[in-house]
Amino acid sequence: MQSSVGVCSSSSSNWLFRFSAAAAPLLPSSLTFPISKSSSSSLITLSTPSLISSPLRSTASASAADSSHLTEMASNDAQDPRLPRISSAIRVIPDFPKPGIMFQDITTLLLDTKAFKDTIDLFVERYRDQNISVVAGVEARGFIFGPPIALAIGAKFVPMRKPNKLPGEVISEEYSLEYGTDKMEMHVGAVQAGDRALVIDDLIATGGTLCAAIKLLERVGAQVVECACVIELPELKGREKLTGKPLFVLVKGA
Amino acid sequence: MFSKHNAPKAEDPRLKAITEAIRVVPHFPKQGIMFQDITTLLLDHKVFKDTIDIFVDRYKDMGISIVAGVEARGFFFGPSIALAIGSKFVPLRKPRKLPGRNITGAWYLGEVISEKYVLEYGSDCLEMHVGAVKPGDKAIVIDDLVATGGTLSAAISLLERGGAEVVECACVIGLSHFKDDCSVNGKPLYFLVEPRLQ
């Protein structure tokens, strides 16, 4: 079992502060509030081809795997030393859900207790002094990252769900898929006018899902301060679909 | 290690607020079901934190290496518990969500195993990644509510097939027929409150 990172030996009410304890800020001052568009470029990242592949997979997939590794970005900012481990904890699975898609699997990140804790810490450090009152997490992987962030920064957590999952009165927003459309729903009354909101998901691809979430929050009068994801796929230009809202990500995938 | 009656002491002052934070939605998803909606609990930061604290207090010194959360509402609680007690988080998901092939033969890392189960209303299938757990792991299973225990049974099966030892199942809400025999398939069951009637 892992060492005592994250294990709370003192009273449990300290655990929030333990795992969101501030290191000296590693973010350049341009990334602190007010969060301008220019500062929303991501911290990252990371060069190491980090495919965590099964030793039993055929090498025929190796070339496909190479093109999926996380790319190195020229950056003027010092890279946060926690990012390489986070990046290499993400597993790329070729041809899922269909041929040609290199799926960024964050479940392996959740198995690395230090990397998962660091991921949450990076978001918490960014947002805890921003008076965020709502963390909206997109079903389902946004439900894994959103609640720990919400708990650490003192915000409420609001799930943004697929149709017919939320009981009671909802508002819904349709969005485009590659083929067809889908709908996202939010509870009426969960968010109020004047709430300052974050939208959290594990990954941004085309930006359609995040855009729907932004719209739902804005329809009830909330202010979407930023969208935050672990991973961005920049080639899909999702960043441009966020109706001008800034995007913060930890790592980028090719 | 566990008493026969695993429900927390009624005197815990946090439990009243937890019960009151849960909203009942009548006749959802179908007529006759009084749905216990925990999303209102997630909107109350203090009550949400207290809920997590109670689970963390219980499990932090038990050498738990895996917190398995049942999709989707187990995801609201499991990761925070896992982070606080230093465990891995393993999502147990609906079919075809976990990336990788669903296999029934030889095991490959990244492949997926599945277990069918009967719901309070309907039936479904739960999946887990091969390699997420291994022999020697001690696991707890988290979900928002236990009704028939069918989902938790499937979760226990998946973890045991992966070689883990399931130490306990934990839910926020447990139906009252579990009060006297707090177990699912022989594994202890722990829950905080009973369902609200309205």
C-alpha cells in the first residue's frame, strides 16, 4: 500500500486542509486572479511518451501509440514539478470507442494516489481564493474530480447529467455529437443568479459538452469563471467553443 | 472488528443534518418509488463534508488500499474518501464506458470484466478494469444508496474476481430491511441514514 501521503492521522476534519495544503505557489503571477484569457493557457506539459500499455499488446499498435503521446509544449513558465507524474499516469488506449480514436484513460491516474492528489491540489490552488460558489461536474468523469475540488474550496457541487438521470425539475441544453445530438441537464434551483461557477470535466475534445454546461449555468444567471479539465486535445479546437470563457488544463494530448 | 449492527450511532449530531439535506422525489423513475435525491446534500458544503468525514473516520486506519465507487452516484463520494485515506479509487461502471475490450478469456491489462445484476427496478451490468485491483488489496465499495443489494453484490464479485478482499460496503442511505442484518453477501454493510418518507 502507498505511504502515508493523504492518510489523515489527526482528526478527520483536517483532511481537507491536509490535501489542499499550499506549497509555495508555483504558478506565475499572470495565472492568478483576475483570470484573463491570455493567462488561461495551460501550465503543462509534457513530453514523455507515456503510453502505459499492456506488455501483451501487439507491437502493431506501437506506431499508433506514438502519435498519441502527450506533446511537449514550449513554455515560458516554469513547469510545475507535479505534472510529469500526472501526465505519465494517464493511459492511452488505441481504437476506443472506435477505430482511430486514441482514448485518454484517466482511471490509471486514479490508481496513483500521489498523482491523483496532485491533480486535485493543482486545481484547488488555482481556485481556492477566487470566491467560487459552484463547481459543476460533467457526467461521469467530471464527478470524480469535481467533488474533491468543491469540498476543498468550500463550493457546492452540481452534477451536469445525461437525460433522465436527475429526478425532479430540470433544465436541459442540447449539443452536437459527431453524429446526432445529445442533451445535458441541470437541476432547477441548484444554481442561483450571481453564483460564480467552474465547469469541470476530465477532458476537453470538441468543447461541445463544456459549451452546453456553460449555457445551462448562464441561463440561470451564474457567472462561469473558468472551465477546467485534466486533459485537452488541442487539435480539436474545443477551446474556441467556450463562448469566450477561459480554459485551464493540466496536460495536452496529441 | 465490526459489530453486528454497523449503522452509526444515532447520537452523532451530524446525521440529522445529513437526513434533512436529502430530498425525496416521489414517483421517480417510476410510479411508487420515493426517490432519495442526494444532489441536495452536495449543495450543502458543510453537510457534504460531514458525510465524507464520517466515512473517512471509519476507514482511515483499516489499511484500505482500494475505494471502489459505483457509477455514477458512488463517484460523488468515493474519490474524496480515497484521497483522504490514501487509497486508490476504482470506478465500477456501466457497460462499455471503461475503455478496453470486454473479455471473458485471458486477462490483459486495460481489458474489462463484467458482472450482471438485478436492480430494484430493472437489471444491469457492472464493469471493472482488469489490473485495477490485485490480490492483497483490501477494498471498500461506495454507493449513495443500498436498496436490494444487487448492485453491491455485483461490485463485491468484480473486486473478488480481481483478487481483492472486500472489507465493507458503505452507503449514505440504507433501506430499513438492512438494519438488523447489516450485510450484503456476507460482507458487512455500513450506512449513515435510512430513507426519508417525504
